[in-house]
Amino acid sequence: MDSLFGFNMMKSGLRDTMGDLVVDAVGAALAALAGVIYLTGRAGRGLRAPFDLFIATNRSRFRKLMRRR
């Protein structure tokens, strides 16, 4: 709000922290989107391979998923 509209809500001037929060939110949204694409089965080989490798490496955490396949 401070940068866009000229308000002075961050009186201490922690712009770096606010930038970090924005970047974190964008990264979380991209990761969630990648997960949704993978789970709906629309992922091509390029996106599916890292997920499959992660699941194979951590089989104990994905027992329910492995039973369905």
C-alpha cells in the first residue's frame, strides 16, 4: 500500500521484509499450481518427472498414493 498509493503504513520502513513476503506468496502460489496440475494429470513429462522422483524417494510418506497406482 505504501509503494502503490503513497501511504505511510510501514513507519519503520521495512520494505525488504514486505518484498520478501510478496515473493514468498508468489512462490507458494506457483508451487500450489504445479501440484494441482500434477494431481489432475495434465502434467507433461517435464513437470511430472521431478514429482515422481520425489515420491519414489519418500515412499513412506506417500503410502496411500502408492496403493492407488
